[in-house]
Amino acid sequence: MSRTHEFHPQHYHRTLGPHAPVLELDPGDELITWTVDARGHDASGRQITPRGNPQTGPFFLRGARPGDVLVLELLELEPSRDWGFSQCFVDPGILDPDQARKLPEPKLLRWELDRDRGVATVADWPEWDIQVPLEPMLGCFGVCPPQGQAISTATSGPHGGNMDCRLCAPGATIYLPVFEPGALFFLGDGHAAQGDGEILGMGIEISMRVRVRLDLVPGWEIRWPRGENAHWLFTLGNARPLMQAVQHATTEMLDWLQRTMELPAHVAHPLLGQRVRYQVGNVFDPAYTMACMLSKEALPPGAKPWRPEHPPAE
Amino acid sequence: MSRTHEFHPQHYHRTLGPHAPVLELDPGDELITWTVDARGHDASGRQITPRGNPQTGPFFLRGARPGDVLVLELLELEPSRDWGFSQCFVDPGILDPDQARKLPEPKLLRWELDRDRGVATVADWPEWDIQVPLEPMLGCFGVCPPQGQAISTATSGPHGGNMDCRLCAPGATIYLPVFEPGALFFLGDGHAAQGDGEILGMGIEISMRVRVRLDLVPGWEIRWPRGENAHWLFTLGNARPLMQAVQHATTEMLDWLQRTMELPAHVAHPLLGQRVRYQVGNVFDPAYTMACMLSKEALPPGAKPWRPEHPPAE
Amino acid sequence: MSRTHEFHPQHYHRTLGPHAPVLELDPGDELITWTVDARGHDASGRQITPRGNPQTGPFFLRGARPGDVLVLELLELEPSRDWGFSQCFVDPGILDPDQARKLPEPKLLRWELDRDRGVATVADWPEWDIQVPLEPMLGCFGVCPPQGQAISTATSGPHGGNMDCRLCAPGATIYLPVFEPGALFFLGDGHAAQGDGEILGMGIEISMRVRVRLDLVPGWEIRWPRGENAHWLFTLGNARPLMQAVQHATTEMLDWLQRTMELPAHVAHPLLGQRVRYQVGNVFDPAYTMACMLSKEALPPGAKPWRPEHPPAE
Amino acid sequence: MSRTHEFHPQHYHRTLGPHAPVLELDPGDELITWTVDARGHDASGRQITPRGNPQTGPFFLRGARPGDVLVLELLELEPSRDWGFSQCFVDPGILDPDQARKLPEPKLLRWELDRDRGVATVADWPEWDIQVPLEPMLGCFGVCPPQGQAISTATSGPHGGNMDCRLCAPGATIYLPVFEPGALFFLGDGHAAQGDGEILGMGIEISMRVRVRLDLVPGWEIRWPRGENAHWLFTLGNARPLMQAVQHATTEMLDWLQRTMELPAHVAHPLLGQRVRYQVGNVFDPAYTMACMLSKEALPPGAKPWRPEHPPAE
């Protein structure tokens, strides 16, 4: 009985906050919509809104209440034009401080997307054959944060936001804590590809056509975004310094193992300790992002499901 | 004309420093030797030397001089007994500070190594089938640091040391800067397996039989350990905070691309920026370790070899 | 011709954002108003609003436009009751991680304010004569941040916010960048006293009667709060990690010396380098605060005034 | 019965390690000796040893054993020539990364010491009257670290080392943990003056004549350097990131209050929390230094002495 909604945005937001919903969905509904790139250019390349990761939305998920989890299935992320851009040089904050002096002046680089070959290339320097495999992802998305905050799309937190993490790609399902009625879901800042860390300060920035499904898990208490794809369970910690992002993500994964899957501490800790993988989301934004990952196949037989099947009655 | 040396250590070091060499090798020679585990237990399980990543060596590489690079090929790393150990709980420094209060008392966990199935398991809790794939690696190795320093095997630096990085595994070749005549190479602290970050403060700690080849690249100026395996080029940055390790590793990789492979900055930066991968070595030791990785297949056709073939005449 | 306004707040805010002004003032006007404590208790000790550094305001400063500076003179800060409270134990994030396990359970401590003797004491433990000199200060105040943000009173930024810095005390004048028309000034979170770093997570939390003067410097471009008192010029950097707060504050002070006072770099740098003092604001909040201080007497004769006297015509 | 030794060094060390003692002293003895500046220049301005904070010593304190405390009274620190030097520009690591690009090329600055007026001035720019009050201090000193380490004079740790902290000035008494028999005390790296943080990477670097007294407190277990002067008790934490230095210093001060002075936790914590002061030592060296300070007058009447008077019998 779920439906598919198609939504064409007329305006965009540069904060995730208590803005008026543009559409209401029921749990299980699909949504097809469009996002502009990080600087506000649409599929035609025209800048239609100010720069700064403009967000499409917010979408109101019926029934979602504080203490629930919004489920985001990333079904399709398709660049809606055939070129993107990025900075050319690594951000000085990611290099040894004494090397920053030697950095050239910042400049913008145009990438051509060759969707047949599945690569992005740089037209400016035909003598150098740089190829970047296309791996579309969403850089910035999330829900309305708590207590009346309106948080800039430059940064991130428990509500999601500008996490710039490669795991947020088609095939992934993301779990976001709900802080306000209806959750108020936003999305934007597509990347045709991105290296770990977003060390240029940009992936290959692109406008997108997006197909997602929104769902609801009532009464599932989580503190940071969680997610899964075919192989991994992952948690996303957002903070500076980078080690604090590690702490958030690791603490959240242990909580997942212990409180959701009901593994005792003496099992959850050594299992995670010897099998954990980390993936650097970004080390550029005001809050960095680190993913803590555990292979699904690592879970012992006695573990409860990682996604609650029968939510607690209330 | 290269030879294979077999060396049975009689004593061990807890610093990498200007200690008397135990053996001299020529570039290209192979070395078969044995390491005790992080707490000084040998293949029989007996503690024969004080704890603290005791090192076998140092080995003197003939012809190695400051400004050269010692090449370490990791040919075989074999656990020399069928059990290891680790801490049971994640170190409090890697969790949210307000969660540390809830940590149980530290305890040591024994892991059984099932080499037929290629997994480590915990005998203590038969009701929980925890399995960790065996992936032997060297936690601590390196060369004598410069200027008379004798640096604890607890930590790491440009000379290598306690990097606890999963990339230092069979099939990898590591490049280490030479600071003293003969380089003085040490090795120890084998892990039968380890998660990213060594978040328990230990991998599965094990004594080992090790087969390596040592070689020399004269006149190759590097600042941090570099390495390669079948798929990756990588650099290893060692520092606290974690972001400084990112800075060291990223700066070193750009230096590799620009000065060794002779890519111009405007090619090296965006290539690395959109294709870089990071791997967390450890976030437990006094200096953390972060690897900056670039796929070999990402290198453009015009790049010079990543390992100098014709060293500069002097 | 300036006036004195007395304002009795009816409601409070837990974000600094584009809220409706409660009062309009002209530059030079004085304002007498009242603040509740960090948990929303008023002068009678009754909780009248939810906890979280509730703010009085916002106040609209006529004529203030983006690119201007709001001048805040802290004339009087008077506790409006004779007791305050704080946490009893140092926050675990400020101790070595392996010590956090040993912390007792958090508990709240009541402080009695003896205004005759000018000290706060703890009534609970008469056998221990703990005395803390009363030094009232404002923990959280600031202006509306840019671009529609509504930023939690838990944290801080270029707009001010929860800086918890002892320099924000009577006799100080604070300079805040204006981001929105009218600036929209908020204030709250009084402390009867506070140690550097606010390492308990609280000063001695108190409701207050506050007398301030608001003024305007048109067209003065600053990036972080600046301030002065009888002896010091200071800049306030707000960020995590702590070193980033140092970087912001130091960069801002150099900018002050070079762009406002027109000292050349080769004078500003060594002068600051050999005479700078730092004061830790807080190391507890989501963004830490560090003050970079320079003695007024250190300024060389040729320096231009630190506060622009003749704003640029427009 | 204590004696005064005069020692004229013939050679210097760039590591604090197990070097051969140059002189033996009894507890209570005074020592008059000379130090070269950070780059190895002596009182005549001649470079007589390689740069890198060359150390005079080590001095063997009779009776000192691991687990004891070496007491260092700084009686006199006198520049032994009338000029010093420093870098001219703030180190890029202490500025916002995007500002580092604008830094001029590093250059060395000469400071003239006017001991009559008690100031240092810069001769190069007579048009700018920069004056820095002379406040001589020792940048680098300490004892032999444990377990055979030889630690570079560039950095610091529990053994002391390159702490670059203004509190290490005449009138102060420093307490250092003893790790090796005889303690092996080193000293060097005098500064005629220094700002907090040593943000130029240098104070006003100077050779010195030094008069100190060495003493011994047997069986006093401390983990980090402690100290006192007329007004303050202080602890010195050395680490990166800066917050870890805060953690070390704060934990050590609480240990001092609770284990040496025998205050219960519920008194030590709020007392420190509301009265603590921090002083930034340096934010330039490989390990940063932060001092945690408590006014002596803040100690409650029931506290035991901060320096054990009757060491435990053994």
C-alpha cells in the first residue's frame, strides 16, 4: 500500500531545523526528488539558490515521534548532469602546517562524468589521464535537530548533516534518531565520487536525482546515525577532534551490539576490538565524521537482530 | 648471490636505539628469525624477557647510510604457537568519556588459533561463537632513530616503531628512512589478527617466526615510512592527535607523488583527493598511526616509478 | 541622550537565533535586566523555564547591520540570590581516561554566597573550610548567528555563546561581530565564580541582575569576539579541539594588531610572541574557549587605536 | 654541611638518557653551572655544540632511587650575555591553517638585553619601540627517563624535558620523579623571556649562568613534574593534543590533593574546580605543556603538607 511520491523542489534550506514541511509521507513510501549541488546549481548548471549544501525538503514522516528512528533506504542516486567540480588542492588543514605555505592559490576544477565508462575525468589537462570511478553518494542529509536548533549544512551532529561519508551510497540503509514530530528529513550535496576524508574540501560536486524509501522504527533509542549495506553494519560519529568522532562511533557500535543485539560486554568488546574497521568520512568540515564498521558475518549466532523487529509496546 | 640468514635471538630490546647489532646482512639478503610476544613470551609460552614489545635485533644492513631507504619485504609471518591473548575490553580512551565509568575491570582474554580453519576463537565462552580470521601482522618494527635517541617500543615516529597497522602483513614491502649507518633494523610484537585502531590496546598477541628480505635504496629522501602491497601504495603517519597522523601521512603521499613520481601539484592533489583511502593503524599507543593509501591502478600513465630505479649518483 | 532601560523577561531562549526582539535600544543605551541560572531557576530559586543556559533577550540594537560590531560594556553583574550550585566532581573528559572509572557518581553541590566576606562556601561539609572568592561573570551571551542558524546555548562560535570565560566580568568591554540587522543580543548563565576551564562542567551557577551598556562600531570587520578590560586586550576563540581555539584566538589577535592597529607583521608577531598570555575559558562545552591576551601597556607608541575611532565612511 | 659545586661543562647532550654523570652531589647541595643557548652558542656567542637545546649534565644525586622525587630549587637564572634571538613569526601550527599561506619566510630576530631597565628590545627596527620585560626561565631540564630511553631535548614527558613553561623561573621549586639511580639531572635552553605557548617556536634564547639546589624526597610517588612558587602549587602535563596535557596536569593535581594532602575527593574536586588556573607552557614542541595551578591560600586548614615531611620508613 505504500506509494511513490515525486517532489520538485522550489526552494532550499541551508540549515537543518524546524522548517515547514514540503510533503508528508507514510512509513514505507518512496520518494523521488532532485537536489542541487553544493553551490546551488541545478541539473542545467544554473545557480538557483545560494551556495552552502542547499537542502531539498524537509519531508514529514507521519507517525514519527521523538525516540523513534527514521529509516532511510538509499535506492538510487543519479547525477542529473554530466559535469561536476571540486577544489584542485588539498585543504591546508589536512597537511603539515609548514607545508601549507607552499600550496598554490585555491582554484576550482571541472570534472567530466563519463557514465558509459563509469569514470570522471579532468578536461583541463588532457596530457594527464586522471580517472576517478563514479561512486555517487549523498554528502549532507539528516533530520531536524532537537530543542529548536537550526544547524548549518556545513556541519554535522547526531541529527546527521554534512557527514560526507562514502558509505551513504545506493544500497545503504541509514537509521537516524527522530527529535521532532514528523522527523523533518532533508537531503542534498550529492557527490559523483569522493575520496576518504573529502580532503579537497569537496567531492565531485553534482546535482542529483534521488530515489529513497522512508520508514519508521518506533521506540528504538539511538544516539548517532547507524547504517548498513550488504556487508557492513556501521555507526557514524560526528565531532572534532577526529578522535572524538572515533569515540562517538565506537561507543554507538558497542551500544548497538549490547543493547539492540543483546551481546554481553565480554563478547561485544573483544568481537568488535578484533574485527572493527574504520572509515574516515571527512576531515574537512567543522565536525569530522568517522564510521565504525563491523562485518555482518562477524555477528555470532546468538545475537538478536540488529534492527528491532518487534518494537516495544508503549 | 644473496643469502638467507637464520637468527635465534638471545636477548631483546625495549627501545629502538643505537644498540649493538646482532647480525650483519647485505642488501637483498633474507632473514629468518623469531619474535616473542608483546609481553615477552616465546613459542613455548614462557616469559623470557620483560614485557613491552620486546624487539629482536638490531640487524645491520651493510652500505646503509643516513639519507638512504631500508626496504623491508615481509615474506612470511607465522605464529609460532597456537594461542594468543588480548585485553577483553575497549580502552577507555576510545570511548565517550562518560561511558568509561561503566567499563568492567580490565581482564586478559586467551585466544585459540585454529590454523586449519584460519580463525582465532575464545575458549572461555563456548556459548558464544566468536571467530576472528587469522591475518598475521607485525605491530612494532623499525630502524634506529636519529641523534642518539633510544625510543620506547610503546610508541612510534618517522623511524617506525609501534605502529600497529594491519598493512604491515605478508606481501607488503615497507620503506623506512635510514638515520644511522647500517640502519639497525628491529622487529617484534606480532599479532595473529588485529582490528583497525587496536582498540582493545592489543591485537591477538603472539610469538612469531618471521621471514623477511632487507634491501637498500640509496639516496631516496623520505620523511615517514612508506609501503606497498599488491593493490596499494601507502604512507604511515605517526602522531597524536589523530589528525596530525592524517597530516603526516597525507603530506608524505603528496611528496611521493610529486617528488618521486614527478606528478605536478595540480595533478597529484586532485588525483589523491578524489581517490585516497585511509586506514586507521592504532588509536591506542602514545603516537597514533594513520595510513594514507592510493590504489596503484589510479596512477596516471605519465607517472615515474614509485620506487626509484636509478638512484642518483653521488 | 542615552537612556537606561529596565527589562523584566517573561520567557527565555535556549538557542541564539533569529528570535523576535523583546526590546529595542539605541547605541549607548544602558540596560538593566535579569537572568535565570543555567537550570532555569530565578532569584527566588524557582525553576521557571527548562534548563540549558536560558537566555534573556534578544535585544535589538538600532542601526546595527552585518559587518558592524556590537559593543557590550559589562557594568554590573550581581547575584540575585544568596546560593548557587555546581557539580561536585571534575568531568571525566578532563581527566586521564583510565582515571574516569574511579570517579564517584555525579552529584550536585550547593554553595552559599557570603557577600559580606566576598566568598562562596559549601554548607554540606562544615569540617572542611572551602572558600571561593566571588568573581561574578557571564557564562553565555552573544548575538544572532548568520544564515538562519539557531545555535544551542550549550556551545559557542564567532557569535559568542557559551564561552564560560572569566574575562567576561564587570569592567570588561566585549566586541561581537554583527550578523543580522539589530544584532539581536542575548545573555544568561551567570556564575558567581568559576575556575579556569569550568572543569566541573559548571561554575557556581546563579541567577543575576545585570547592568550593561550596548554600543555600536560601524564597519569594523572582526571574525571572533574581542574584548578589553583595564589591563588586557583579548580575543576569544571557540572550537574543539583546544588547539583550534588557540589558533582562532591567536589569528584574531594578530589581525587586530595588524589590520586595526596597523602594526606591520614583523612587529606584531614578535611582540605578541614574547608577551602573549592565554587564559583557558572552558574545556567542557562542545566548543572549548581560549582567550589570547596582550597587555595594553605592551603596545608600541606607533600603534593605531585598538578600537576604531573614526569608522570608515560608507 | 651542604656544599656548593661549580661545574664548567665540556660537552652537552641532546637527549635526556642514561649518560655518564659529570658530577655527583649530595641532597641539599648547591650547583652553579652554565648552559649554552638552544642553538649551542655560549656566553661569547660562539657555537660550541650542535643546535637542539643542548643540555649541561647529567648530575648524579646521591641516594636518589626510582620512586623518589628529585627537588630542584631554581635559585638564580642569569643571562650570561647581553643578546638573544628568536624566530620573527608565529609558527604556522598556531594559526588558522588558511592563514599560514600568508606567513612571510621565517627569519631570525636578534634581541638586545638591557639589564638595567630589565627589558629586551629589537635593534633592527628602531622606529618601533618593542619592549619585553626580562623574566629568565629554563626551557628544558629534567631527569633520565625510565627503561633505557634516551629522549630528545625537543620534546617532554613525565621526566621533564622541553616544557618551555614560564613557571620554571627563579623562586620556583620543581619536583621530578626519579626513574634511575642518581636521577641524572640535566638542564639547558634558557630564555630571557617567553610568551605563553612559545608561539614563535622560541623564547628569547640565551646562554645562562644557573644556580640551583638539588634535594631528595624519598618514597614520594608522583607521575608528572610538580612545582611551587611563592603563590602557586602547580603540576605540569606534557602531551599532544593540548587537551591531553590538560588531562595529565589536572589528574596529577587531584592526586596531589587527595593522596599527598589527604583531602577527600568530594573536597578536592570542587575546590580545584572552582579555583583552578591553567597556564599554557608551550604549544609548539612535539609534546605541548600545560600547567594546572592552585593558589596555596586556597588550601583548607585540614590539608596535610603538600610536600611530605616525614617520608615513609622503608
